[in-house]
Amino acid sequence: MTQPFSRVTVLGAGTMGHGIAYVCARAGLDTVLYDVDLSAVDDGLKLIRAQLEKAVSSGELSAPEREEVLARIQRSSDLAFAVQGAELVIEAAPESMDIKRGLFRLLDQRVGEDTVFATNTFSLSISQLATGMEHPARFIGVHFFKPVHENSLVEVVWGEETSEVTRALVVDFVQGVGKKPILVRDSPGFAASRLAIVQCLEAIRLVEAGVISPEGIDSAMVLGHGHPEGPLKLLDLIGLDVQLEAV
């Protein structure tokens, strides 16, 4: 698969951000990892190095290849520098409509006319996030799943004004970094998250009704259905506050 981009900027160095930067750099893309707090970027880079060490230990990568991947990643806490020359900007900020919209308004004035904007939101409306942007046709959702280096699924979510060109470019990008894209029209919760929250709500109801313990719920889904984690553990990992913001 031909990769349509050569330089990617990831905004946010947390759990999702550093993971996205990792897979981009592994795929041969020049990658900038940005956060307002440079120490957060350094923490993200430590986790990237640890993952690369595992890849070397398992024989998946050679030591020189590890160094090549690290050399492709730049660190930054300067937004103007971070997005300079970026062909694709992937936002991985906290799951807040206000934070994400504010960030993209800043970016509108700082990037080239062909730069594609993508948000890693797992449920916020792409169309609403694009409201007020100068170039909403170049805005799209690209929802990676954690852990990013292991999970092959990526939801590519198009909004009301997302162009077909943008959609095609991002599908090619996702395939180019070794992931499996599924196309989803903008809708509350998209597809995967919407399905997951139904399961989580039913799990809560079962516990409230005294049918089963929280531990029993999670064991049932992990052992009985092969899920990597139970729905209640998943809710705990996401955070109920984050989930409330998203619904």
C-alpha cells in the first residue's frame, strides 16, 4: 500500500498519542510528538522506547532498525513548530468537545492548504467538531484502539463536510501503518464504541439488580466470549467522567 503522507504530527503524548506516534514511525513516517507539557512527551518517548526494546528482544526488529524508528520521532511543546510541514495532523487530546474544537481553530491558521486534520475521538461528533473550521472538507475522524501497537482496528469516520478525497487519503494512511480501516458515517458513538457502551450499560444493570458481581461480569466476557477485558474494567479504564462527556 502506497503511503499518501510522509510527515505526521500527533497532538497529545498520552496513552493514545504516543501509541499512534509509535505506529507511524514504525511505518517509516517522519513523526512529531507534541504536548503542551514537554515532560509528557518525554514520558511518551520512554514508553515508545520500551515497546521497541520488546520488538528487538522478540526478533521483530534489529537494533539498527530500532534506532531508525527513534530517529524519525521529534519531540515538541511548540505547536507552531510541531505542525510546520505536517501533511497529516492527528489530534489525541482529552475527550472534550471544547478542548478539541479550540485546538483545531488554532491549527487552521498554522498549516498548509492541503494538510489533513484528524481527530482520534472515540465518540464525539465529527461534524460538530468541524463547525467553524475554514476547511471542514479536510477534517475526519481516525479512531485507533488501544493498545495501539497491538490492536489492528481503526474507525475512519467522515462528517457531513468531509470530502471523498480526504476519506480516501486517510484510508490509505491507515492501511499504510498496518491497520485495518472500517468506514463509519458520523453518528453518536460511531460503531465500535456504540456497541461497547450497550454492553457496558447492561453489565451495570446486572450488577445493580444483584444478578452477578462486577468480577463475575468481567470474567464472563473474558473467559466466555474471548474479550481482552471485561466491560466494567473497560469503563474504569476509560473513566466514567470521560464517557459522560462523550454521550
